[in-house]
Amino acid sequence: MNPHTVKTYDEELHLLDKKIAQMGGLAEHNLGQAFDALQKRDPRLADLVIVADHTIDVLEKEVEELVIQIIARRQPMANDLRQIMAAMRIANDLERVGDLAKNIAKRAGAIADEPHPKPVISGLGHMVEMALKQLKLALDAYAERDAERALKVWQDDQQIDAMYNSLFRELLTYMMENPRNIGISTHLLFGAKNLERVGDHTTNIAETVYYLVTGKPIGEERPKSDTTSQMLVQQGDR
Amino acid sequence: MDMSTVEHAMLTPSATSAPASGTKVTARACNVYYGEKHALKDVSVDIPERSITAFIGPSGCGKSTFLRCINRMNDTIASCRVTGKIEIDGQDIYDPALDVVQLRARVGMVFQKPNPFPKSIYENVAYGPRIHGIAKSKSDLDEVVISSLEKAGLLKEVKDRLNDSGTGLSGGQQQRLCIARAIAVSPEVILMDEPCSALDPIATAKVEELMDELKANYTIIIVTHSMQQAARVSQRTAFFHLGNLVEVGDTRQIFTNPKEQRTQDYITGRFG
Ligand SMILES: Nc1ncnc2c1ncn2[C@@H]1O[C@H](COP(=O)(O)OP(=O)(O)OP(=O)(O)O)[C@@H](O)[C@H]1O
Ligand SMILES: [Mg+2]
């Protein structure tokens, strides 16, 4: 893209991208580390995540401030306008991802001393992997202004939903096996729900990138397959 | 055929296509030459009635030239030659049988620099209706003057000094006086060439508010160098570059998602 006649304008837009990239990197890192803390039963690692989340919050404030400044001083138009609105929305989503990672870290601390159900933990592990892969793809799509890749991320969110559904079912069964399992299962269930929410924020980012690049909304309603809101404990589950 | 002609052919009605309904002004394959200089190149566009259309583009791209085609002001420039077709309500305005004085009553113009006559405020507005025989009596004329000043949003400020000289008003007031003068002859189309470039933000806001009210009854075309002004006041925007009409579309679309790279570069401040 051609540079602006006013060079400082380009510098401000680059700064915005840099901050988003920084936020994205931190959000990915914290999410991965939150799961590590859970899996390794390491409350110290969990605390690190909780502390590091503050940096994401600060960056989000900085992005917001910069966006307001650019709107006030430069009256952005067309792709510039889309770009700064995109930056603001993505910063919002990344801040939420940070919060969700922090929440997982807190739960990791809470259940560090409990016996872990192996299959559920490994299911969560796959979900984290998938969530991280999706987030990375969405952030790459942003960095490279790649609408195709954004669309792919948007479509693939279904896979995270499917993983969540199956973990939900598994945890219900585990709880029914022994009421003593209910405490830890509830924490793990919220953990899974958090990851499902990360997937939704990632999807938002993909939508934003798609609009940024094409100037058009991403199209029909997103395929959504989190069906747990209609799930009940069935006799047969026992 | 170079790229610009290809884009152009896709974006604007072809030289033979029928105007869209609700169209006030239709230009087809309009070219303007000043001697050897080809200032406007093959412009075809439909201007919708009762709405505001903004012309934007870098200095020298032909905005004023095209605007002047619409009331045949270019006729007054000796070296100037216009080809192609311009119609208002389907009537060819370059038809030799057409009365140019009549045409200019239908198509009023407001210029960049407010240019009131060195006469009273009253006379500035009364002049047009008088020469076009619009008012039959003195009281008719009074009524036209008062209602034009009212519509131009100036009456409150000048009603106690209608006999003072128009040149004694502030710049913003003078510009609204010129707008009152333009609407006094009940034009159908009002052409405005950078009408706010000499005005402060408050006077500018008043003129913009006025344009917004006027668009209920008039077709307005405004040339402006302020992207924000074009975005604020117009429903459609046309972008000119080097004598070509590069892109024309809904103002909302042009300023959020222009189709052409040149439009995008211009409105985001990435030009040359
Ligand atoms: N009377 C004239 N005689 C010769 N050339 C002219 C005349 N008027 C305009 N031109 C030329 O025609 C081209 C278009 O001029 P025009 O005044 O239409 O530009 P514009 O888009 O209105 O620019 P600006 O934004 O500076 O008012 C320019 O290259 C200009 O030099
Ligand atoms: Mg001009």
C-alpha cells in the first residue's frame, strides 16, 4: 500500500499493529502456560499467568487511547478507518482471551491437589492445542491482511465446539460415577467452557479481519455447534 | 484502451445507457477542451434529483470544469469547447434552440468566494427575480426576498438592515446571501463550487445545515476539497482525477470501502 503523505500517520498505524501483535503473542503464551499450570499442578506457574495478564490489560488501554487520538486528529477514511476500528475490536477480543487464560490459571491453582481424571485432561489438552492453533492463524491473518485465512478460521471453530461437547458429556459421566468428582469436574468444565469462549473470540477476530480486508461482513450465520445448552443427563449415560 | 478507460467503462453508465429513474442531470461522454488542453475526458454520470452530490479530487482534475458544463458557464470562456451530451430532465441543454438565460435561472451557482453585488442586501436577492420576471408586484418581490433570506438561514441576522450594503456582511453571511440570491429565482439545480472554503467552522456548519434543508426541494452539486465535508453533506460522491471520473457511488461506500485504488489513495491522504 502507498504510504501516507503525512509520515507520522503511517507511524501511528504501524504502532497500532505492533501493539496488537504484542497482545496476541502474550494472549497465546498465557493460554498455553495456564494449561501447563493445570496439567503439571504447578500453582507457581498459574500465578505467573495471573500477573502477566495485567500487561495485556495495559496494552488494550494503550490501543484504545491511540485509536481515539487517531480518530480525533486524523479523521481516518476508508481502509484506514476500517483498520483502526479493527485494531480496537481485536484488542478487545485479545483482552478477553487473556482473562479467560487467567481464569483457567486460577482454577489450576484450585485443583492442584486433587486427583486428575486423565482422559479429561488430555481432552482439554487437545482443545487448548486447537484453540491456540486457531488464534495463531487469526493473528497471522490480521498481520498479513489475509481474508482467505480468516474465513478458514471462522469455519473451523466448529471443531472446538465439537471438542467441548464431548468433554461436557465425559465430565457429566465422571460426576455421576462419584459425587466426590463433582468439585474438580466443575472446575474442568469451566475450563473447557473458557476454551470454547476463546474459540468464539478468535472467530470474532477472524470476522474483523475479513471485514478489514474486504470491506464486507463475512456472510451467512456462522456454523455453531455447541449443543451443550440442550444437553441433559440421560439415564443411558450412566 | 488503457486501464483507466476500462475501469471507467465499468463504473459509469455507458454513453448510450438510459439514465436511472429519479435522475435530474445526465451527462454522457462529456469532454471539455481549453484550446489544446483536454481538461475533462469522456465523463458519463447520472446526478439524482433532490439530493446532494459531492465532486472531489485533486486540484486541476476538472471538478469546476465539469460543474460549469451543467449551466453552460463554459460558454463564456472563448477557448473552451464542450462535446458530448448533458441533459436536465431529459432536455439537451446544449440544444442551440435553448435559451441560456433561462437555463441559468434553472441552474443556479454559488462560488468559492462570496461575491455579493455592491448593492443593498435587498437588491442582491431581488435582482434575479426581477430580471426573470418572477415577481409581478412590489409586494410579490418583497415576499420572494424575505422567503429566500429565510430559506438561506440569514433573515434573522439581516431583517433590520435590508437596505445596508451586502458587501458589509461577514464572509459567512455574504455566502448565505449568495445562496439566498441563487434560490430567489427558484432554480431546480444549485451548483456550489467550494462554497465554504472561506468560512469559519460555524458559518460552514450553517451552510451545511442549509444544504441539508434545501435538498428536499433542490438538486445540489457541491465541489469541495474537504473530504469530511463531502462525507458529512452528500448522499453521492464522485471522484475525479486528471480529467477522468474515476469512481462515483454512495457516499457511505466511497468513504468506507471505495472500489478504486486511486479513490482510496486520495481520500486516505496517500496521493503522489
Ligand atoms: N479558463 C481556462 N483556460 C485554460 N485552461 C483551463 C481553464 N480553466 C481550467 N483550465 C484547466 O483545466 C484543468 C481543470 O481545471 P479545473 O478548474 O476544472 O480544476 P478543479 O478540479 O476545479 O481544480 P481546483 O480544485 O484547483 O479548483 C486544469 O488543468 C486547468 O488548468
Ligand atoms: Mg475548481
